[in-house]
Amino acid sequence: MLVDGKQHKAIWCNLSTGQVFVIDQRHLPHSFIINELATVDEFVFAIRDMIVRGAPLIGVTAAYGMAMAMNEDSSDENIALASSKLKGARPTAVNLSWAVDRVVACLDCLPPADRPGVAIDLAERMSQEDVKKNIQIGRNGVALIEDIGRSKPVGEPIRILTHCNAGWLATVDRGTATAPIYEAHERGINVEVWVDETRPRNQGASLTCWELQHNGVPHKLIVDNAAGHLMQHGMVDLVIVGSDRTTSAGDVCNKIGTYLKALAARENGIPFYAAMPTSTIDPDIVDGLTEIPIEERGLEEVTNLQGQLDNGEIVSVKICPNGTDALNPAFDVTPRHLITGIITENGLWHPRLGAFS
Ligand code: MRU
């Protein structure tokens, strides 16, 4: 997608030099900084410290990380070591282990000398596949937006609420929840996006607003607690969120606060969709509440806020009394009975009905 009018991806590889680059998302929206990841430990750090984040992007980053590990040492021992380091970087997004396992399965049967070349080719293919899947998610999801548009008065925008950043920055390109929105915008459909700020790390405010702004999609930032009020007043037509892990029965785990939006949407009769590649669906689990590991993050994300002063300095400020204790679960689970449907690259899945369309 566009950054200052220029096409960008969230991760890319210079195939002639083997160098892998990412956008350092810790500095957005204030600075656009590109980092090179040169060792497997740098890939692990990039995922853990959220230089890159978002389930599909974490997966592709880990695939490139495995390729980098094979450049360092392509032995069986190093396959095991690198895969366990990468998989341990963050617990919730299943795309991480899905991607690492896919690379490992491909390397295991090869002689060590062949592994570096095959691993980088596979990582590159996974990166390209991610973009293709997201384009297809957009095409499959735009029909929902078009349907709503048919019942709106001429000239009124279709108002879509999204949570966190499930945009192109959370994938290689295009995004998942944003893919139908970008598709609609490019088809000339009048859409407007409500962006939840998404405490504690504010990925909505800092990342979703940034990418929508750079791509010319009308949007407004709201505080997390405003969504219910907007829904009660008929100001939300559709909710689309992403997912970090979805069970085989259709329970959706996504950024903390997603569940509350789904409850409010149900109460107000608003369709609530999750958009994801099928690699986010964990075939091994059924019950999201008991089977998905929920990441707990540092308490300073809750007790402090990071932002930019008028003089450009980035600061972190305390918002509670010194010594305040806190709790910081990063994700929650929205049970399938609150979900209208799941938009995938293969079509629309209706977990409540047990059907695909
Ligand atoms: O903690 P983050 O920023 O990695 O969380 C990201 C989300 O919750 C996204 O909604 C999810 O990964 C889907 S991304 C297409």
C-alpha cells in the first residue's frame, strides 16, 4: 500500500543480496524507519518487541527468520534451535507456528547444503501468498459492504468500525480487516472507517489511522469506549476485525477489547465479521476460551502512555499513581455465537451455521 505516494510492503527481501527489511512499527506514526534484520536473533527480537506485529506478518517474518538461520548454520540442530526460538517469541498468533512448521517440514528432508536456498525461496513464496490471500479476502468481503450500500440513502457513507490494526501493516500488504475496505474504496464505494484507538498500545490510533491516511480512506479515530454509543445511535453499519487465532469451531481470538465490540454489535443488531487467512485457523483446537494462550504483556503499557510532544520529542507519561498495580492481557476471545461470519481467502465461513458460502 502507499506511504507518501510510494508502494510499500511491511516486509521485503532483496533477493540479490539476501537482505530482509521491515518497517519498524514501534516508531509509527511519528517516524517512518526501516530496519534490516540480519540474524535469527534479530528476527526473534523483532517479533517479541513488536517491531513487526499482526498475526500474518509475524508468520512471514518467522519464515524469513528460518531462512536467515539456515544461512548461519543449516544443520538439523539449528533447525530445531531456530524454530523453537522463533515460535517462542509470542504465544497467541498461530500464524507464527504455522509458518515455522511449514518451513521446517520443507527443510527436514533436504541435505544441509540445499537448505539455505530452499528456505529463502519458500519464505518469499509465503510472502507473496500472503498478499494474494489478502486481495482475495478483500474481494470476498467487499460484497458485504456493497450489500449494505444498497440500503443506504444516496451520498451517505457506509460506516465500518475496526479494532486494533488488522491492516496492511499487520500483514505483508493489503491487510485482512482492511482488505474489503481498501477494495471498496478503490471501487469508488463511499466508506468511512471508525478506528478504535485500541489501548493499551494504541495500534488503532498509531497504525490504522496512519495507513488509512496514507491511502486516502476517510476515517475517524474514536476512544475504545465510544463504540457502543455510536452503535446505539445507528452510526455503525458493519464491524470488521482481524484475528490472531481462530478455533476450528469459529471462536475468534483478537486484540483485547474485540469481545466488548462484538457484544455491543449483537445488542444493536450490527453485523460483526472477522477477516483472516485460513492460516489463522487452528485446526487442533475447538474452544477458544480454554485452549488459546493469551499473551500477558508488560504493565507499563497500561500505566503509561507514549506520544509525541509538540516539539517532536517522543515521551512516555505515567497516567496513574506511582506504585499502581495493573494487569495486561493482550488478547480476548469472541465466542462464535457473536460472530456473523468469517471472511477468508476461500470465501465466507458462518461458524454458527456450520456453513461456507
Ligand atoms: O499485538 P498485535 O499488534 O500483534 O495484535 C494484532 C491484532 O490483534 C490483529 O488484529 C491481528 O493480529 C490480526 S492482523 C491481520
